[in-house]
Amino acid sequence: MANIHYGTKMKNLTKSLLLCALLLLSVTLVAQNKLNMAVHELRFKDASGHTLLHIDYQIPYRNLVFMAQENGYFATVDVSVSIPRGDSLIVIKDLLDNVGITNKNDATSGKSHINRVSFLLDESVDRLYFKAEDLNSGNVFTWPIDGRPLDEEELLSDIQLCSVVVPDSISVSKFRRGDVLYKSEPSLIFDKNILENVHLYLETYVPERLQGTGLMNLYIEKDSLIIKDDYFDISLDAPQKALHLQIPTGELEAGSYQGTLSLQIGESLQEKEFDFFITEKGEPLYFLMADPEEELQLLRYFTAGATPLDWSRYDEITKKRYLSSIWKYLASSAGLSTESILAIVEERVDYANAHFRYFKDGWKTDMGRIYIRNGAADDVEKDVIQELTRYVSKDYQIWKYRGKVRAVYVFVDVQMNGNYQLIYVRGDEMESSRPDFRRYLGDDFDLSKLD
């Protein structure tokens, strides 16, 4: 659910990187071990000011099991929303969602089923629980949902991202508002080769005392670079008003984008944040590890905040697309091709696995992490901490880098089993020394060795 900020405009979602500023992605794709699907929660107000919660969900056909029946192929999804009561969960909304196709090839295509569950939030609860079960396969998806209603003072609804907005006065679609169909895109993924615009739908809620002209700002960034920063006046002459904004995809490169939409009326300011992906057919994906979780761990060696807020909610292809976009940006920042930087890192991973292994892959050790990030040290000193300390004799190594990276690292084989642990660092903001590192080195250790 979109974050809300009053008073201070947040233009920048900055992360410290070794090579660049890392994009932050808050998308609502979900990856569980079983049923993979996308969910996007949206809060609006009805005419009485009560909060209406929409839970839009999207299930790729390929993730469902279709059974042949008389007139086609069908999957049935049991969808429910529950509220905690003591040690129990009480179902407050449920439906059987029947998904039918006539062409069995659609079951393995890129097509998806999109639907919506809606209800009023009669009370404020920290968590609701969404559950979807494919009855043909038994595959289950669950996810906690913020159950807090919009505050009375809020000026803006959450932002619904849509792939299609067209006039529609006859359909019974749950995504129709008045005579317009706003087709939601819960995955937040938009293919620029198919869609000319990313559509934003939202509503304003303005009390009579504030009605008049407001100032709205649409701000979008990618990789910490400003893509759009548009200000425009908006007439707020009614307690509730619908807004439709468009973001053209033609000039947007493939990757993830972060946006902020703000509304200022006098001294009142409110912001809503949103995120979306732009893709292109044939977009290459870059990764080293078969497991996206391990790929993310590897990328953390180069970034200080590589994990998006909703990482656990991405399906596998979205995780790989996200990770691929980081590799491409790191390569661009270093003046290298993506293939070149992957080759360098892969070689370092192989070296780490060969030389720093200890009951786990060498690339996951402290030495492996530093080697992968910086390469081979310019100077390596190996020695033994003598019995003069409170510990028994222990091997240690000092790694010094004197090129573009100017840093010093001290590793100690604390348990004398080959697992060298990083206890001291200087010149690397992504690492920190242990507060008691002198206890490992002893009072007699010559600190000038670290110069």
C-alpha cells in the first residue's frame, strides 16, 4: 500500500552504492513456493467518507491448472480475506473465481486472469490476510494486507496503475467507474511495445474549507535520475474528484521506476508513492546464480540497500528482471558492458569458492565478500596473534588496497578452523569494524601495521 507523507516532499529514494545509487522498487508481485500471483491493495473513500478497500489480483494462466470440461478448460480459485480474532481467523470476504479458456494453448501463454475483491473497512486492523487456492492443484497463496482505513484528513486515495482506460458504459467489469473502464495492472509491469501509456487513476478528498485551486506535482525517477518533474494546477471544487493521469511509455527505457504524486492546498501537503516496471520484448536478463535469492545476496556486496520492500512478493521472472536491471546499471556506472562486469564478478566468485570455502560456498564468507567486491588486495600480510591475548594463538590476515579502492581489512581465524572473520575495516563505508576488535588483536598488537 502506498506510503503517505505530510509536510515534507520526498523527491529522492537514495541508497548508498559502491558504484551508483540503487533504484528502490516497491511492487506488489508475490512469489510463494506454490501459487505465484500479483496483488495490489488500493484504498478509496465512498460518498460517506468510509474507506473502500480494493484488492486487485492477477494470476498468470501458466500458474493455474485447467481441467477440460464440456465447453472449454476451467480453473477454480477459492479467494478469501480474513481478519484475526484472538487465535482464529474470521473470513470476512470470499468468492469462488472460475477462470475459463477455450484455447488450451492459453494455459501456457503469457496471458493472465485479473479480478478484484472489494469491501468497506469497518474498523482499523493492522493486518488482514488474503488467501487464494487453486482448487485443481491445491496450490495456495497467502499474504498479509494492511487493514488500516484512510485518515479523515487524507487528501488523496491510493494510486491505481492501469494498462487500459477506455469508454465503457455496458460491461459489468469490476474495474468500471461510471462510463469508463480502468483496467488495473496488479503486476505493475507495462510492455512499452504494447502500451502507449501507463495510466494513473486516483481520487481527491477535499473539505469545503480547502476547496479551490491546488498544486499537483508528478515526479518520476529511474536509477536516481529525474525522468519527469511536472507541476500543474488542479481545480478542486468538489468534496470528491476523480483524476486520470498518463505517463507515455515511448521514451521510457526498460527498468523499474519510482514515482511520487503530491498535492498541495495552501499549507496542506500530501504525497503518494508508486512504482512500476517498463519492459520490452526480447529484453535480455542478466544473472549469475540460478537462485534469485543468492543473486540478491551477491548484489548486496555492491549495494547497501538492494532488497526492495516487497521482494518476497515478486515472482521469479520479476525478481530476475529486477536483478538484471541492477547489473545493467552497475555496468553502466563502471563504464563497462553488462557482459564484462558479469564476467569479472563470476571469475571472483569462482576464486572465492576455491580459496575461502568453509562449510559453505566461499563467496558467502567475509573474505569472499571483500574479494568479490574489490578483487585481489595489493598487499596481504599473514601472521599469528600470540598467546599474550586472552585468546589462544590465532591466524590473521591484513588486506590492503591502494588503488581506486583505498581500504584496509583485518580477518581473524577466530575459531582456528579456517573461517576467517572480518573484525576491522577502514576506508569501506559498506563494512564496519567490530566494536571490540582490539580484544581479538590484543594490547600488544602493532596498530601501525594497519597504516
